[in-house]
Amino acid sequence: MSRPEHQAPPEFFYNEAEARKYTQNSRMIDIQVQMSERAIELLALPDDEPRFLLDLGCGSGLSGSVLEDQGHVWVGVDISTAMLDVAVEREVEGDLLLGDLGQGLPFRAGAFDGAVSISALQWLCNADKTSHNPTKRLYKFFSSLYACLSRTARAVFQFYPENNDQMELVTAQAMKAGFFGGVVVDYPNSTKAKKFFLVLMTGGAAPLPKALGEETDHKGVSYTGKREQMKKMRGKPLKKSRDWILEKKERRRRQGRSTRIDTKYTGRKRSGRF
């Protein structure tokens, strides 16, 4: 059976007829709700405390409704007008935005406490137009997402990687944008129940959550250590050196944060005398 992302671009595949399925097919709704609940669980949000969350590829608002049920406030972004029309008809409480994730997110820095995405991330790996470069689109998306999340936030993506190369492509661009984390695989030994969740963290490296269906240890693939190893292989500048400071300042600029301009004094050590 052909994968949906191979049949047409998302804005065309999710036409009015396809969008209606998400409000009429009870099995599809149940699956979406279950995956949404799991994604929220992996966010590790504080108990009984409403948060401002981002729903990426929100579609008809099914995952947003789960966020509402758990007391959170949310904003949804999707490229399909038909899906957003259904969300409006369903009178979801979240604010909705029509947009292409591959062109980046237009939100202010540090605006959100977390982000979830259900069955949307793999679409960014396609080149639906001659101008599309999946690597550049993924980096644009992840770097803008990193900028609009708080520095204690997580982003969790349930997605369907086509193969290991695609999973490497996605995770590499996420790590390049500044995220830590990796892939958690629930029920890895089941054909039907197996689910992939990309768990990204902004506040530094932390252990990946335990996967479901694994009694002894979680089935997870951490890319953080791999990234650190690659940095060392490239000759990462010493901490507090001029090169290290310039790299950090450039990273802050990409994240949209206020940063002082570079001068000849940047990184210069003080003599200790007055």
C-alpha cells in the first residue's frame, strides 16, 4: 500500500473528503487520541498546571481536543485548508494558523511551553516542489521551533519514518538546530502497535523516557551522544575561547535572542589588574 506522503502534497492529499474521515471514522479518531495522549505524556509537563502548547500539523483538531481535555491552551498549525475548516466546524478552542512547517514558524522567541505533532513530520522529508530541499526545510522548521520554545520545553513528534536514512535525516537536522533527545519506539516487537516518537529537549541532555512494551529497558535511540562525538571529531573549540563564544553568539542569533555585536574585544581575557 502506498504511503500517503507519496500520493500527493499534504495540502492536496488532505482535501475535503479526506478531512471528513477524521470526524466520521471512529477507529481513526481513537488511534489519533491514543497517540496524542502518549505524546503529551512524553512531554513530561507538571501535573495540574495548564501550559501554552503548539500543535504542529494539527489537522482537524483531534490532538488539540486532547490538549483541551487536559486543561492546556494551544495553537495549531497546518498546511491543509480543508482540515482547518473541519477544525473550525468542530469549534475547537485552540487558535488555528494556515502555514507550511517547512517555511518555519512565525512565533516570538520562547512563546511556548512545549509542542506535539501527530503523523505530520514525515511529510517534510518529501520534495513536493522543485524548490523543495528536505534537508533545508527540516532545518528551517526545527531551528524556528527551537527559537519559539522555552528553554525547559520539550517537543514530541509521533511520526512514520520510511527507513533508517529518513530517521537519521530528521534527527540530524533537529540536533543541528540545537535540540537534544532521540527516538522512543513503543512496542518495538509488534507490527501493528509499533510507534515512533521523536522526543526533543531544549534544556540540555536528559535520559529518554521509557518506551512502552519493553519490560527491561526502553527501546530508544539517543542522538545526543552522537552529536557530541561528532563535535569533538570536528575539533570543537575550547569552552570560553573566542571561537566558542562566537559560536554561542551565532547560535543565539539563529534562535532570535538578543545578542551583543562582535568586536575585537570579544573573547579577550581580562588581565586581572585595574
